[in-house]
Amino acid sequence: MSFRQRFTATAFATLCGSLLLPAATAEAAPPSPGIAVSGRASTGHVAIGGSVELTGRVTSDGTGRPLPVTVLAHTAGGPAGYQKVAQVLADADADYRITVKPRANTSYIAEVRGFLARAASEPVEVTVDRTITLDAPPQAPDDRSTVFSGTVTGGGRQPVELQRLDGDQWSPVASASTDDTGQFAIPVRLDHHTASRWRATTPATAALGPGTSPALLVRPS
């Protein structure tokens, strides 16, 4: 049998086999490895000017290479939506760590992108609290008012409430507003025969959290 005859017979047998035998079922392709990222903050509250550490872990996309983590932020009073603020590379243990300094109440999201895959963490909320200083009133005669003064950070024209500790409860005594520089002065008549504890507070706004001064002990004159 010539080569041409053998080739024709082989091709015919192959064709017959493909018509008579059921086709083999193709194996499904394994799913592409997914990626995931977590996120958390070292604290949910920070004073104005303070820093927060964001940490988390990246579940690899299966390539074995470190994945860059993009940190997105939505700041109260800022542009709509989330904006990129930083990018960091996950370490060999798939962990990432970055320090941010929010100017106002901020929601953070960590995002990673792999090959044909993307993942984002749940939002992490950080509240930025105002800080208040409260100065000790000078000693004054019993028939005079004493002036409590201090400063509130985070802008001027903010309401301030002066409170006195009565037992285990703080009671409002007087209130005022700060000037354009954040300073305030509140005159109060004191009982100069009894020691008392005082503090100043300011409420939260859409952009900033509340503020409370450290307690101030005022002794009798």
C-alpha cells in the first residue's frame, strides 16, 4: 500500500471514529484566584493635628508578587466621592501599614487590583475631635466674678459650654462663643470657700467631632 493510500485510510478511520464515539467532556477551567483586602485604624478618634495608622492584610491573587494597596479617602466638607491619598506595597506577609493625618472626619478605603480582579475593604471611619484648653481663673475677692478663658481648635465662632462637676455629674453653668481665632472668655461667680472642678466642651459638627478640655481644679482663695 502506497503512502497516499495509507494516509487516506487513516484519515477515514479517524473521521468514522469521531462520528461513532461520543465526544469527551472538556474539564472546566479552574476559577481565577481572587483577591481581598482588609482595613482597620489604630483609633476611631484623633485630635486635630494627630495621626492615625491604617493597617490591613491583602489576600494574594495567586501570582506570589506583592500587591500595591491604594488608600482612598472621603473627607467631610471635601470633594464628593473617594479620593486617592496614598499608595503602599504590601510586605512579604501580605500586610500593609500606612500613617495618615486627617484634617476632618474621614472615611478610608483600601483598594487592591490584581490580574483581572479588584477588591476594596470596608470603610474605616475616623473622627477628628476638637481640642480645648481651659485656663485656671485667677484668685479673686468673693464679690467678684472670675473669668475662665481658653482656646478651641478647628476654627472660630464655635459654641462653648462651661461645666462644673456636681457629685459624679457635669452640670452646665455658663456658655459663650469663640472669636474668630478660637478664643473664649466666660465670667463666672465662684464659691471661694469650696474647691470645684470645671471643664469646657464644644459640640460636634458635620466636619469635626466634639471637644472637651481636661478637668480643671479650682481651689478656694
